Amino acid sequence: MLDRAVALDVLVAVIMAGLGLRAIIADEPWELVPMLVVSLVGFTGSAAFARFMLYRDDQVADP
């Protein structure tokens, strides 16, 4: 399950790189707004997943 979380983080990084490249090519600073949104969603998802795994491991360890 952790491999899927890492894969999702890599996918978010690739999307952010694509949005950044598009902003550079278009010479348009407003293209950076979606990049900011994607980074915030990716960070929030990673933090939530880490908390989920932390509490899940505690519940599994206590019989």
C-alpha cells in the first residue's frame, strides 16, 4: 500500500513539472496557480495517508 502512495507522489511531481514547463513556454505567470493547487493537494494527501497508516498500524498491533 505504501508503494501506491509513493507512486502518487511521483505522479504529482510529474504533473507539477509539466505545469511548470507549460508556464515557462507560455510565459504566463497565471499558469503557476494550478501548480500551487496540485502541490497543496498532493501534500495534504500524503500527510493524510501517513496519519492513516500510523493509526492503522497502532490498531493492528493492539489485539
